[in-house]
Amino acid sequence: MKGAQAEDRAAAFLTGLGREVLARNYRIPGGEIDVVSREPGGTLVFTEVRQRRSERFGSAAESVTPRKLALMHRAALSYLTRELGRDDLPCRLEVLTVDGPAATGPLRLYPLD
């Protein structure tokens, strides 16, 4: 699976921030959330993990398109309603990037509005 090593590292990083990982690779038709986690205060966080081995075609952050953001939003809403039975829980979206090798490249976390 492409990106599995970066996603493993991201899940470990998020756990190190004190989050509980609730799901990985949550899929719906046309969309996916790489990591669903809960912060100690209870906020759910939907994380897209992006990795670029080189910057030949831009950085990992630059690979997140408006279409991808829309699909993330749709998948997050689906998770809330299908898995938790409600859509009014505190939550947010974010992107975690790895530029360079999955095991050693720098991690950056970008909260989305």
C-alpha cells in the first residue's frame, strides 16, 4: 500500500501528542480519511497524511487540492454520522505532511479551517 509507512509514522506521532487513534484508512465511495483520532479534551481530528519523496513535483503540502479537501470533509461527515450517530461533535480537519523519506523526513502538521 502506497504511503503505509508514512501513515504508520503519522499515527505514532499523533499518539505521541496524547491522541487516541480511533480509525485508520476510513473509506467511503470517493473518499478516505487516513487517521481519525481523539484529543484528550474529546475533539475528533480527521488527518490526511501526504508524503513526497522529493520536491520535483512540489511539496507534500502542495499536493492537497481543493477537491481532496472536499472529499475529506465528506468522509469526515460520513464517519460522524455512520460510526457515531451524530454530526454535531467537536471536530476538525488537518493535514500531516512528510517531505522526504517516510521514516526520516520532517513532519509538519497543518490545521485546516
